[in-house]
Amino acid sequence: MLEDGKIFIGASRNPDDSINKGEYLDLKFGNRHGLVTGATGTGKTVTLQVLAEGFARAGVPVFAADIKGDLSGIAAKGEAKDFLTKRAEQIGFTDYEFEQFPVIFWDLFGEKGHRVRTTIAEMGPLLLARLMDASEPQEGVINIAFKIADKAGLPLLDLKDFTSLLNYMGENATELSSQFGLISKASVGSIQRALLVLEQQGAEHFFGEPALKITDIMRTSNNGYGQISVLAADKLMMNPRLYATFLLWLLSELFEELPEVGDPDKPKLVFFFDEAHLLFNDAPKVLTERVEQVVRLIRSKGVGVYFVTQNPLDVPETVLAQLGNRLQHALRAYSPREQKAVKTAADTFRPNPAFDCATVITNLGTGEALVSTLEAKGAPSIVERTLIRPPSGRVGPVSDVERQQIMDRSPVLGVYDEDVDRESAFEMLAARAKKAADSDAAKRAQEEAPAPQEGSTTSGWTLPGFGGSDDDKAQPRGRSGYQRETVVEAAMKSVARTVATQVGRALVRGILGSLKR
């Protein structure tokens, strides 16, 4: 039942439950995005695994989040179990074989995979504001902070860099407001408190260097299989906003970095966004519009995005319209919202005269789905009631020992496992503060030094401004009305001058605010 250029999804059934035909996802339409929905326990994770295996087998790299830990089993060879072999026999899958797939494990916390990091600068103001749940005035201050950093050449790598920059902005709010717009000290304080909350939630593990390179999630193995990048997200899900923001950042990085390729024979990368509702929950309109724009345009860069969620209503209609390949598992219809979701899901399919979609959706068994994929000239196929094929990898998680063995053989072993803390905004601002302090101390010493007594001798050499030469004697010992700057004021004015003279060095940011390289 396997066909070249296609991913075997399963076999559709006739109304009398006899097998109809094989159902496939054509690789040349794999970058037209997709949607996998269904209630808890209906088989979404196994369906995700089947799709990931199919893409990897075709040489397409895959990135997927592992919410419950079950997806990690894709790295191990499957084992014959009654329910797997029974399903294979049921759908006539005589080519069914077990195999393991090349997997790279990732983890923001570095516990169950290689560390994943990005810098504050690369994330950009829009996503950082979303991560912090910033208000409109706070988002404005965050945008100004990035503007200042970009123009002044202050690298924002981690949380302490951003905190240092906010300290500077708070100390110089009046002066900077005349250049960049109103900077409220109250907003700066609120942002600093939000950063403290992020740090307590573990976000400091995410910001820093070395930052993840997109090429490392777009690898193929020696046997031609696409590498499957599995992000350990069980702990990450304790902070849903960080999870959603990270995946959205990764999507924006792919959008900004990858070249246009049109419609390739197969995708360059397939990106599975599990628990997709977290991306859109309480999201501001501007962010939803940007996500829609990225989903619409990233197709031409060869990237397929597959949203996995419980309810089709979790995804905005504007985004839903971009998803061509759909697999709908069972939905419950107890509440009015659930009944609306069933109707919405049924209405999105190309009707099949053999059955009523809305009725079937509530009666699907575990591992069964309504499937419609793009075919011919990109038109959706007639929806079919389909038994999903069994996966070839293990169903269930790998052990900690197995996970470590896989990590020890990883192609990125040692690349991301150690922190790098190079000079950045924190160190640069500290250095300027020290320089300003030294200058201030020299001025005080010059003003407070006593005039030399007549007939006194010197040691033969002096520091400028400390007396001991005719020129020094001729200079006045003080300035009327002089008010000494504090160390912080001197340092921050130095930064402000740097900002004013380095406008030409401003960095270019993309559609979601991430840096363009």
C-alpha cells in the first residue's frame, strides 16, 4: 500500500465497514499546511507520529513538540503488539514493518535534550511583549528599548542585558522621551517586575547563547531520512505562554531565514504545532494577523505547518483557511460550544454523499479519523472515514537510558550544551559606568586639590589637572555654579550620545520582530 511520493495515512471504510481504499498525503502538497484535531484520547498523538514518520522516511526533516513524552518513542524501533498488528491486518497493510527513526532531542531546560536558546534581540519586541503579557504602554516601552539597543549596538542576549537597558531608560526617561516618545517610569517598573516573573518561571534558560541555528533542525541522516527534532515540552507546558512564544519564534525564524523555493516536490521542513490553542488564547489582534501572514507566506519557502489541537474552533478562521490537509478525530458534543465545533469541522470538508460528517465525527473510534488531503491541482479530496495506519516506531516513551544513548550519538552533541556569556549590553553599560565613575573622580580630585604653597617642590612629573606646572597654575581651580553628575547619569548620557550618533547601524527586523540576518 506504500506509494512513491506519498505518505500512507490509512485506509478508508465503506458504510458497511469494508475497506474502501488507501488514503495518502501527497508530498508535493505537504507544504500546504494541515490540521489534526480531536478530543483527548482519540489518537491525535499517534496520528502525529504516523505523519512525522512518513515525512522523515521521505527525507523531510521534522520538528515536533512532545507534550506528554509519548512521541519520544519514535526514536526506538516499534514492537509487535496485538492492537498494532490487528490494525495492519484490518486495513490490509501487508507492507507493515517496524523501524526506528533518526531523532534529535531538544529541551529548553537542558534536562531531556540538547539546550535550546535564543537571544532577546533575536526574539524581538512583539514576541517578547506577548511572552510578558505586556499592556499597550508597556509594549511601546519594549519597542523603544529594542530601538535604542539596535541603534546603539548594544547586544541584548539574555535577561540581565535587557534589565540593564531598562535601568538606563528609567534613569533617563525624560531625555529619551524627547527622542523616542513617552517612556513612563511606571511602565519600565512593570516590565522589570514581569521579567522577574519570567526568570522565576525558567525563561532565563531560554535566553542566551549559543542560539539555535535553524540548519540544525533541518538535517538529514546518513540513510537519507529526515531528522526528527523532538522538543521535550512536558515541563515547558507548566508555562504555556513560554511554550507558545518559543514555537512562534521558531516559526518566524524559519520565515525570515529560508529562501523562496516556490512549490518543491516535497517540503524542506515540516513543523508540528501541538496544543495550538495556546498560540491564539488571548492573543492581540496584531499578533494573530502576523501569524496568519506567516502561515500564508511560509509555504513558498518549503515549510509545512501542521496545527494539532482538540477543537477546530481553537484556530482562527483566517488561519484555518490556509490549512489544506485535514485529519479530524472524534469530537464530543455535550455543550453548545462543542456542538458548534462539530458543525464547523463538518462544514470544512468536501462532502461525501455516503455519510453525514457531523454525525460521523461524534461516532469515530480511537485511531479513526475523517481525512481530506489535497490532490490533483491542489483541490481537497472528498472526505473519507479512515482507519489510521499503525506507526513503525515505538508507541510510548523511551526510557531515560535510551534517551541518553540517543543524545550521546547526536549530530549536535556538545554544540549547545554549554552556556556562552560574551560581552553584551550588561557588560558594555557596566564598563561605561566605570569609565564615567573614573572621570567623575578625576574631576572631583581636580576641584578639591589644594593650591601648591610657594617654594614647594614637586616630584618632577604630574597628572594633568593636579598642579605642578605653570599651565596648571594659570588655570582656575573651580567653576562657578558647577553641579557634579552622578556615576549613573554620566554613564547613561554616554549611552544616549552613542544612540544619537549611530542611527545608521540600526538592525533590520522581520514580520514578527525577529532579526533578519
